[in-house]
Amino acid sequence: MNVMITGLKMPKRCPINALIYPDGRAIITLHSGKTMECRAEEAADVRPVVRGKWVTAYDDFMKSNYDTCSCCGKEYFGANGFNYCPNCGADMREKS
């Protein structure tokens, strides 16, 4: 089971051992031997954000503009206003 331990501020690569109880309590033992008690929550099932942009092109046959996703290459007419690619889910918003 993958869990996320909340309420801890530790270096990213701090080796730890965790004993997690069914009620959500977790006893953490750091590499130094220090122990602490906290709560454990199930980790979210997420994936990294893929960013792309709409590339506008012109279709001679249709005599109109179309937009192509820079990540998957799927073509859409009038997709330039979409925040996400309907095909691959790439985020088309400007990174803030």
C-alpha cells in the first residue's frame, strides 16, 4: 500500500521506517533512531502534468484554420480556446 504521511517536515531523502496501524496512526522511525507519531493517508493516484500548446495551421482543402496539439498531434477545428487537449489531456494553459 502506498501512503502519504501528513504533518511531517523532513528532507526529501530521509530514510525512514513506518509502522502504520489500521486506525491511520503511524509510528515513524528515522534513520537516526528518533521516532514520531503522525497520521497516514492513502496516497493520491496522480500523474505528472503534461504541458502543451495549440499550433494553428491552415487546411487548403477545407479553406480554414485548425489547431494541432503539440503533444499528441491530434487536429481539431476551433480548439484554440480549450484549456486541455481532449485526446491526451495535456494542459494548454500558460504556466504561471
